[in-house]
Amino acid sequence: MHEVDYHADTTRLEALSDGVFAIAMTLLIIEIGVPHPVAGEGLGEALLELWPSYFGYAVSFTTIGVMWANHHQMFKDIYRTDHVLTVLNLLWLLCIAFIPFPTAVLAEYMRQQDQMLEAVLLFGATFTITAIAANALWLWVATHRNLIDDHVSEVRIRSRTRRYLPGPLLYAAGLPLAFVTPWISVGLYGALALFYLLPLNDATS
Amino acid sequence: MHEVDYHADTTRLEALSDGVFAIAMTLLIIEIGVPHPVAGEGLGEALLELWPSYFGYAVSFTTIGVMWANHHQMFKDIYRTDHVLTVLNLLWLLCIAFIPFPTAVLAEYMRQQDQMLEAVLLFGATFTITAIAANALWLWVATHRNLIDDHVSEVRIRSRTRRYLPGPLLYAAGLPLAFVTPWISVGLYGALALFYLLPLNDATS
Amino acid sequence: MHEVDYHADTTRLEALSDGVFAIAMTLLIIEIGVPHPVAGEGLGEALLELWPSYFGYAVSFTTIGVMWANHHQMFKDIYRTDHVLTVLNLLWLLCIAFIPFPTAVLAEYMRQQDQMLEAVLLFGATFTITAIAANALWLWVATHRNLIDDHVSEVRIRSRTRRYLPGPLLYAAGLPLAFVTPWISVGLYGALALFYLLPLNDATS
Amino acid sequence: MHEVDYHADTTRLEALSDGVFAIAMTLLIIEIGVPHPVAGEGLGEALLELWPSYFGYAVSFTTIGVMWANHHQMFKDIYRTDHVLTVLNLLWLLCIAFIPFPTAVLAEYMRQQDQMLEAVLLFGATFTITAIAANALWLWVATHRNLIDDHVSEVRIRSRTRRYLPGPLLYAAGLPLAFVTPWISVGLYGALALFYLLPLNDATS
């Protein structure tokens, strides 16, 4: 049933994944339309009013980039693929490619604050589910030792497992916080994006 | 006429194909526009009303992903390319890259159900023709043994041929069913996407 | 000045090019919007009225695909890159990535036939210039023997040069013909796309 | 903290980067919409009036292409990656993927010249910051000799450092000049794109 395909290498799975990550990152920009200042307003002001779009672009671009780095690190240890791995990878990519949509929704409704709660919940839920998909892929690999390169130690596998687990919890924490005020959650997602870029943690190594 | 180009490897054909598959999967999302609730409606409701768009996104993403997995499997056995193979691959990609259009049409007309039949027929016909293109490519390869790696057995080739054949028939079955009610076809295409993800079948191995 | 960079391989030049070709092919589809039937019209009719969009999609997708195949064939013979080669490749890609725009213009103005002439001229001129860029790249290579693999014979180089030359002339022929009636040119570009797919010619080998 | 990951190669970092560069270049075109002539105007005139869009497309495509060539040249010397390198590369890509937005803004406001100053400042600032990000990446590498291939000489590293430094200054020069008249800056950015294509300089080697 779950027979390993020994002839498979992971090259094309990584190529397809790199494509989806790169396109999802780059598509974010076309959700930001050219602004048209209202009467009496300058283009400069209109451009500044788009700041939630720039914020959303930066946070989502960085988050997808960090997830790509995790994907890259996982597949340095993965040697073989099987059907479940392929399917779990596809589900992760499905979440990644979805991100431009909640990003555009959040950017628009950060300017119309009365409906911002729902926008933040959609944004945070997407990140949470994406992080769960990443963990599901890694847990499948970690529990199927034959998919992993022989030279990878048990210690390394367990350390990786521990490192990925907080992701979904941190993203999920933004959901109840949004009911206090959506801006806390927005700040949390921005802070998480910055945090993962710091050299202090090894999220991308 | 159909001379094999012995100097060709399949690397760049696979790279171009990976690109088209990845972009087609990721472009699906930009067909979902940011919703603008009508008066008295909340953003949450407006987001929920977009469910046909999410459904279409998931079904088309998964279907393209499964077809990519088939493409990947075929090209593990293919060793050389010729003109006809290149052209048939191009026609398959032409179908794949077309999928975001019927997906957007279906999502919109699932909300305006009086015209849903035509939208489902366009959607189902696109999947059917795409599956025929996949079969055409494989049949050309299966009947031109010199394109295939020496170590690939006749049994494996014939098993692959048998495995791909039901695809067009299953997708085509949704077309007459749509005249009973379009929802049966929609359910069928959703079920097929789920089915191919199950580890029970070996569609992606 | 034009010193050859002996450390360069062509791998990443081909990777970037594959990306641009794949994206240009796939972006064609998002120029086709979901149709909204006018009162008294069915969705089926509205979908059929979009036929110029499908025609433009198929012609441009196929033409870009054939040009990709030519690019692929050229780079099988190219061993080293220099500054001019990189620049000429970039100019060719600039033309390729432009194609979705004249395709969208042509599709729209095939339905508003009083302005179709200008749309066809833009479409034909884009194809002509793209074919000139392809020839410029090859002529630079053909006249700089040190960029080419040692095992490639003079005969093969000259045969390739002869094969690429008619391209710009054939595409340019559609420009004066458009003044008789734009439909002749449209037919010519459709016929050329089909012709290059035929196994009779070796445009992609 | 900044430990080098000796198992990492740069292959997938380059693959992701190639993807983002290629997509940013190709997405530029979808910012140019199909023109709709006003009453009494022909399609030809309407197409000509779009010249700022063509100009912006060509300048941004070429500039991204030159930056890709620099990226390509840097990574020919880079042998290992570390966390900071990955993050700086991501920040560079974040700038590259942003370019279609200021390009679309500039194209639109070159036709509405009373607000052109702000559009040029956004365009020039984006190019300046992108060039700073490129320099930051290279300076990190140049000061961390263990990331670089052993066969790369100190002379080569220092020559590369000197070559990249003028970039941000040249792009930044367009910002104060825009206050004289925005057209000088527009001319400067066009001239810089052309200049880097000349074989006289070695920006892409």
C-alpha cells in the first residue's frame, strides 16, 4: 500500500514546489492595484494610505520564504518519496498558493476597520493550517525512516520535529487574540515574520 | 520523419512542464477576488458565500497536482524525445494552463444556479480533453519503444497504459450526468480529486 | 571586450528562460475574463462568443511553445556564454513576455471588427520582432565559434541558420496582408502555429 | 550563531531566485490593460498613448534582467549558504518581486503629469533599495570568506565589491533630480538600463 518507490528521486517534487513557492511570493504584488487619489488628495498620500498592502506583502512574502526554507531543509534529509509524501506535499503547496487571497483581504479590511476581525481570522487561520500541513509532512517522514537519508541521525530528526511543532501553535495564538483587538494579531504575525529572519533562531537551517 | 534525437535529454522539457504545472496551480487563486459585502452583510458571510471558489480552487489544484504526478511518473520511464512527443507534451500543457478559466467560470455560476449547467459542461470537458491529451502522450511513448529506458519492462508499460485509460472516461461521465443536475457532476469531480489522493490507488506512483 | 567567461555554464540562463517561457504561456489564460451574458442570452452563447480569446490563446501558446523548442535546440549546441549572448537572450525573453498583451488586444478587437486592423498589426509585429530576436541570438552564436560545443559541425550550424531565417519573413508577411483584410493575417498566424507542430518540418528538433 | 551549514548547496536557493526573477519580469505585462479608445479615436492612437507602459515594461524588465545576471555571477563564486545569506537573499527577492507595482504606478502617472513626481520617486526608491539589498548580500559574502569557493581570488572578490557599489548611488541620483523635473529621472533610469546592456561594461559578467 505505502510501498516506497525506490526509483524515485525527489528532484522534480522539489522543482514543482520551488515553482509554487516562487509564484505565490511573486503573485502577492498583483493584488496591490495602482491607487487613484480622490479629489484634493495627492498621489503621495494615496500611496501612503496603501501601507496595509505593503505590510501584508512583506509579512506574507517573508512567511512564505521562511516556509520555503523549511521545505528546503526537510528535503535535504529526504531521500525517497512515496504516495503519502507526495500527497502531503501537494496539500502544503495548496495552502501556500492560497496565501495571496487572505493577504489581499486583510490589506483591504485593515483600511475598513469595522470588518477587520474576520479578515484577520482568515489570514491567521490560513497560516495556522499551512503550518499544520508542514508538520504533517515532516511527521510522516520522521515516522518512516526508509524515506530518509542513511547519514541523517535520530537526534537530528527529533530536533527538527521539535523545532517545527511550535509553528502552528504560534500562528493559532493570533486567532483568539484577534477578539481582543485585531491589531494584536496583526502585530503578532508581523513579529513572527521578523523573528524567523533573526539569526538567533535556526528556523531556516 | 519521426527520427529520434539521440542527443536530447528530457531535462528541459520537464523543467518547462514543471513551470507550467506550478503556474497553472498557483494562478487559480487570483481568480478569487476580494469580496465586498452588500449592505447589512458582514465580511464573514461574504467570505463564506465564496465557498464555490474555494471548492473549485481545491478541486482544480488537486487535479492539476495529480496530473503533474502522472507526468512525473511517465518521464521517469522516458529516455529520449522526438518531435511528436514534444508536440503532444505541448498540447497537454495547453490544456493544463487553460484550467484556471473553466474553474473561475464554474465558481461564479455555482452561485447563479440557473446557468450552472453550461459552466459544469465547460469544466468537465476541459478535464476530459486534458486527460485525453495525457493518454495521447503516453500511447505515443508506449508504441515507440525506442523513447523508453531499456530497463523498463513491457509489463510496466502495459500496466501504466491500463492505469491511465479510465481517466478520460471518468471525467467524461460527468458530462451527461450534468443534464440530470449539475451538482452530481460537481460532486463527481470533487470525489475524483479526493480519490486520486487516497493511498489505495497508485495514480501518482 | 567580448571576452568569453570560461567559468560560465548555461544552466541558469536556461533556467531563467524556461521560467519566462512557461509563465508567458500560462499567463495568457488570465486575460480571458469570466463572461457575463447580456439579458436574454445564455452562458453557453456567451462562452461561444469568446472564441477569439480561445483562438488567440491557442495560437500564442503554441507559438511560444515552438519558440521555446527552438531556444532549447540552440542551447544544446551552446557551450559558453558571453555578455552579448546574455543581452540578446534577455531581449528575446522581453519579446516573449510581451506576447500576452497583443494576444489580449487581438482577442478583444476580433469581436469589434472595425478596429481589427491595428490589433492584427500589433500582434503580427510582436511575432515578427520576437523571431528577429531569436535569429539575432543564433547569428551571434553562429559567428562566434568559441561559444559552441566542439562536437557541433559547421554543417549543423549552417543548417540551423538556414532553418531559422524564414521565421521573421513569414510573420512579417502577415503585416501587409492585413491591409487586404485582417482575417487573412489571422488565418496565416493560425496556420503557422499548426504548421510548426507538424512532424513534416523539423522546427523543434 | 552564524554557523555555516556545510551540507547545504546553493542549488535550491538559486532555483527559487530564478523563479522569482522570471515571474517578476513576466508579470510586468499584465499591468498593461487592453486599451479602449474614447469616441472619435482609433485603436492605433490608443495603443500609441500607452507608450509609458511600454517604456516602463522595457526599463523594469531590463533592470530585473541585469540584477538577475548579477545574482547569477555572485552565486558562481558562492559555495556555501548560512542563515544570514538566506535572509539577505530573501530581502533582495522581496524587492525584485515588488517592482511590477511602481512600474504600473509610473506608467499611469506619466500620462497624468501633475502627479508624476511621486510616481517617479516611488519607482526610483524601489530601484535604489533593491540595489542596496544586492550590495548587502554581496558584502556579507565578501566578509565571510568561508562562504566562497576556494579558487576565487581576493582580487576577484574586491573587484566585484567595487563594481556593485555604484549601483545604489546611480539609482539614488534620480531621486533629487526628479524635483527639477521628473522627466530627467525617467531618462536616467532608461539610460541606466541601456548602459548595463552595453558590452563596454561588465555588469553582467
